[in-house]
Amino acid sequence: MSEALSPFTKAQLMPQEEMLEVYKKKGDLFIGIPKETYFQEKRVCLTPDAVSALVANGHRVMLEAGAGKGANFKDKTYSDAGAEVTRDTAKVYSCPIILKVEPPSLEEIKMINPQTLLISALQLKTQKKSYFEALASKRITAIAFEYIKDEEGAYPAVRSLSEIAGTASVLIASELLSNVNGGNGLLFGNIPGVPPLEVVIIGAGTVGTFAARSAMGLGANVKVFDNSISRLRRIQSELKQTIYTSTLQPKNLLKALKRCDVVIGAVKGKNRAPIVVSESMVSSMKAGAVVIDVSIDTGGCFETSEMTSHDKPTFEYNNVVHYCVPNIPARYSRSASVSISNIFTPYLLKIAEDGGIENAIRFDRGLKNGLYFYHGVLTNKTVANWFDLDCSDVNLLIF
């Protein structure tokens, strides 16, 4: 075919360089950390060391004065780390990225600018429809850190806080058993010639595993109950020794409860924690025995449980001491803050490295799993079904 009849010029027929997608350059983040106002919430999302790492990478962090006080981090320490500390709450909420432990209240959402990126807990069971409507009106992009998955498919934030709750439950029980707190005067440690404490743990998940590890480390006899054989097998593997395990058979459980000094409830359900221990079972326990209901966050797994607070954490039922405080990690606010900060900091650096949240979500499926609002559009099916709201597939919004 002659060149005159060809629909292409000679230059067009020459091999061309391949056109590849040009990624956005690394972005600079401007992160606002407001002071937590939720009842008894003392944690903070970033430690001064984390702030120092972010500032060293060219990012800005604005902290509301007193935000780290509950976790014993001083404003001056944050300032020395490179943070901008201000008493102006509205100024902090005007930052392009808001980092919080608790989800913002409706009043706080009013201070947030449109198109802001919000990273916080969602706490679905405590939310109302108005919360999501407020986020939609501001076209906010929101990520729930309890939904973020890591490369192994686990939930790092949930696991980290569960580890703290499991360890803390044993320490709290130890305090409640001492004479100083009106307990039976029993020591957790395995003293030669003194019978060890009997501890029953209901639930072989992360909380149960760390509770068992702590109790055994102090010398207690531990019995673990769970209806999942795979979880019971896994807890023995993780503890690297054979312990008493059983499925939740009422006869075996009742027998263990009658003999135990401490029982820790760490059972979870899809919506509400199932009630595993009945009122009659609790009544059969020894006088002065201690119940730690870690499942109280989702309703509690003891029929006798009633929600308490850090100010007045216990009550007695038939001479059995009950500790039913939700959000146990907040009791150890500094350790919990360091743990949360360890999770947030790499994600923030990755968002910047990828050139913004849009690219970060495209490349990181685990981070995408935490997304529940994208520019005011609800993207989480669980939330949509819970509140009867319209939902869009995030994959159709982000190409």
C-alpha cells in the first residue's frame, strides 16, 4: 500500500514510548489532633515521638492544648517534638486531616471543614443516623480504625486494644482480691505451699489469650471455655503449654465457677455478646469471688452484669464482686495511646508517600476496608444495613 493511500502518516507508524501512569508526588499532611471530650476517654492518637517522626518527614501536626494530658503527655513535650499547640478548638478542627480516638460529636462535626479526612473509631453500636447524615453534608472522607485490616487480614487496632484489655483484666482482678480493696486477701502469685488461685476465662479470642497468659505468668490455675475448637487449639499453641480447655457445656462450666476465685468474660457476638453465665451460676460462686466482664462493651456475657464506670467500677451481687467497666484500655491511657500511635503513624506516612488518601486506598486493600465514607458517599454495607441508608461500592468511586 502506498503512503498516499495509508490513513496514517509515517511518523504515526513509528514505535512510540509506552505511556505509564504517573503517580502523584509525595504529599505533605496537615493533621489536627483535638482534645477528647467523651466521658472518661483519656487516650490520644499520637505520642510526641510519633509527632516528631511525622514532622521530620515534612508534615504539620496541630494539637489542641491538653489533648495528651490524660495520657500524661505534656503540651511542651509535643511542642518540642514539632507540633503546633493551640487552645483554639475550631482551629484544630479546620485541619485537612482530623485524627481522633472517639468519633466526633455532632457539634464537633459542625467545626470540620468540607472535604476533610477523618480518621477515628466508628463505634457503630453507639451511633445514630444523624451522625452519618452530618458527615454526608460535609462531604467528609472517613476511615474507622477498627475496620482497618493489615496484610495478614487481621484488625490491628482491635487486636492491640484487646491485648491490653486481656492483660488489664487480670491486673484488675488482682487489685480487687486484695484486703485494701475489701477482697478475700488472695495473692495471684504461686507461693510454695499455698494453693494457687483458680481463674476461669470464657472466650479464647485475643482478650482471653492475653488474660490467660497474664494469669499463668502470675502462677494461677487457668481454665478456658469456648465453643470454637479451633480457638481452643490456637490458645494452647500460643501459650506453648497444655491447659484445661472445654467447650461451653453448662455442667463443666458450673463446676469450674463454683471453685474459681476469678472469672473473666471475653465473649463476643455479631451484635450483642451472648449471655453465657446465668444468675443462678453466679449465685453458686464463692463469696468474694471476682467477675470481670470485658464483654460489657457489647452488653456483657453475665446475666448479672450492669455497666459501671471508672469512678465507681464495682458492685456486688450475692457477695460476688462484679467489675463491668467498658473501655478498659482507657484505664491504662498511656500504654493504650502508645499502642494506637504505633498503628496510626505508619498509615499516615504511607498516605503521604502515596500522594494522598485516594492513592493510598487504591493500593492498600486493608486501608480501603476501613473506609466508610468517601467524599460524603457511604461505602460501608454494614453501616448502610444497620441504619437503612443508601450505599455505594467504593470500587466504583475509586479507579
